[in-house]
Amino acid sequence: MVDPLGRAGLRLAVIAALQARQVAPTLQSPGDWSTPPAKLPAVLVRPGGERKDGTGPNGETQFNSTATIEIRAIEKGATGEAALAAVELLGAKVEDAIFRDIPLRKLVQQFIRVESITEVKADGKEHFAAISMAISCEIFEAFDPDVTASLQRIHLTADLTNVADLIGTYPDPPFPDAIAPVPRTSGPDGRAEGEVDIQFPQ
């Protein structure tokens, strides 16, 4: 089973932080952005965009990933001013819970930016206010190679340093880059003094 990575893992950590601080009675994820008034106040969490920037040389699959978590905090009030004040307080609780959470801070290399939009509207006698936040975080991800092939054979060749032909040359030596030029005082000299060939049953 693959553990959640990137946006998914970050989203779960954000939810855990909000649950730990009990910021609202309704906490949903991925969360339908439309929430019945009876369930307010509510905080909704869903993943946004993600970008992976490679950091590893020579084809290493290591990334500094920028993942965005979208959060919507919703409140209601008897007036527009009351709804706005309530959602501003709820938004502050959300930010406080996220940015103070130690497990989340260990996961995130840096919080890059927070963008938010506040809106207030009336529906009959009730007033509703919402803050939509987009929190962009940088996290590190590394993907190790999937080695599934079984070991079938080991072939070892030994060209010793303390057993050497001081002037001889040999065609097709096993380690051409390691051979000392003639006249030499020690090996490798280009010939194999010993070999081990092991084949494993499949």
C-alpha cells in the first residue's frame, strides 16, 4: 500500500491539526463547498494545485514540492457585521491551529504563502460570511527505485595486488583501468588470480 504523499499527505496533516484544536463543529474533507446553515460554523478542506521541482542529480527522484491546501471557513450571523466578525475569528483559529501544529511543522519545509478572500452575503434574514484560504507549502519528497528483479548470479574476479607479473601484459584484462604500467612493482597486472561464479536457483 502506498502512503499518501504530496497534497494528500499534507491535507491529512492539516485536518489532524484542525481536529486537535477543535476549530469548528463541522470539519469536512474533501468537503462540499456548499454547507447547510444548520452545520455552521464549518471548516472545509480540500487539495489544490501541486508543483514538483527536482533536486536530485543524475536522475534521482527527489523533489521540493509546492502543494496548496484550500480551506474555506464559513459562519453565519444575525447581521452582516456579526457574520463577518464571526468568520474572522474562525479564520484566525484556523491559522493558529495550522501554523502552531508541531507534526505539521515537521512535515513542511516552509509555508510559502497564504492567499485569502473574504465574502459576506445575505439569504433572507440570515447573513453568511466565508473566508477562502489557499495555503502553499513546500515539502520534500523522495521516491526510491522499485527494485523487483531477483538476484540470479554473482561473478567475482580477483586480480591481486600482492601477486603480480612485473613485466607481463595480458589481453582483455578484467580491470583495465586499474592495471599498473610495466615495469610494475605490484598488481593488478591484468590477469585473474581467482574467480567465483555463483548461480542462484530461481
